[in-house]
Amino acid sequence: MNSLQTLVERENLGQFLLENLQDITDKLNQIVTDSDRIILDNLLSSHAKLITCPIELKPLRGNDRHV
């Protein structure tokens, strides 16, 4: 590949990026928003499971008491 061809390809890529910058930015923001939403949903779901998970409490016997 010669330097002129490389220069043209770089200019074409630069022009493409400039023309599509807002669309690219919007899509990246959507990916971040979707990822944040998924992480938050998973965190809330895990927390809800911890809250609703029944815990069996057993009475302490004489030797089991800890201060």
C-alpha cells in the first residue's frame, strides 16, 4: 500500500467519523445506559433475593453461647 492510498483512506475514515459522530456517540451512550440498567437490575434483584430469603434460626444450646 503506498502512502497516497493510505492518506486517502485516512481522510475517508476521518470524513466518515465526522459525518457520523453524533450517531456513533448516541449508540455508545445507549450501550452504556443499557449496561448500567442491566447491572442495576441485577443488583436490585440480588438484593431482593437476600431480603426475601428465609433464614432458619435455631435456639442456642448451653455450650453454643458466644458473648
